[in-house]
Amino acid sequence: MTALVVQRIRVRWTSRDAAAATVRGGVVQEYALPDAPAGGITVHDVLLDEATGYRPTDRLGSGDAAVREAGLWVEWRDGAAVVDHLPSRASYPFQRARTRLFSLAPGQLGRWRANFRFTGCACSARWWYEQWAVRVAHAPARPDLFHAARYARDVDHRVHLYGGPRPGRR
């Protein structure tokens, strides 16, 4: 049976001052996978929210619905896992269509990093920010799967969240 493991680590915050950024910069963003069934699609979603002191909360899901909930779309082509990012509810950067991230052959790992600015509905306008580190493995789940990983594909879509490109990038 084909195995695919997704681990999405999200850091969420509202504060924009330097002291808050220093705290956020020290947040651990590497986690062991919990016990998961062998084969199939496994999604480990970890959230570190400023509102809870960046105390990690996580959940384990499986199947296509869990992958879509993590913002991804996976198709299988000739034994490879083709991974796309789905359009999100982010206010910035705004994305209208699916975006191809990478294709992984069996045994390969990929990483996608991105950040976003969100706002609530018009009746409750509230801004918040998220930084994502999404690791994907076309391999069976094991606790240390992403520890010291070597990524065959590494995509960085982080931007300056207040408009314009991230400093140092073109």
C-alpha cells in the first residue's frame, strides 16, 4: 500500500512588536510523528498559537479529507505523489488557483514553507498571521521521519507579510 505522510506545523500570532517576534523566533518547530497506521495517507497537524503561549496542540488525521484540510491536494501519477497547495482564505498573499509544489517518488521527502496574513469576516475584522512548515514524505510513517531530514524538494514561498517581497529574496 502506498504511504504518504504530511506534517504541517503552523505558528499563529497577532502581535507585531519586536519582543513578540523574538519569542516567536524561539518556538520549536520540529516534532516527532505520533504513532500512525502503516500505509495510506497520514496527516499530523501541529498548531503553536501565541494566544496559548505557543503551547503545541496537535491532531492526527488520515485520508484525502485530512490532506485537503491541511491545504494540500495530492494526486498519484506513475507511482509518484504530486503535491499542490490549494487556494487559501488568506488575505495576503492572495492565491486564486492551486499551485504545484512538487512531485515525490517513493522514499523522497519534500518541504514547503509559507506565511500568510488572515482577517476575519467583515462583521469581526481581526488580523492574524501564520507561518507554515509543511513536510511531506512518500514513505511509511515513523516517529523520526522528519528529524534531520534531507529534502529532495524544498519550496520557500515566504513573503514579507506587510506587502512586497521578503527581504533578501527576489
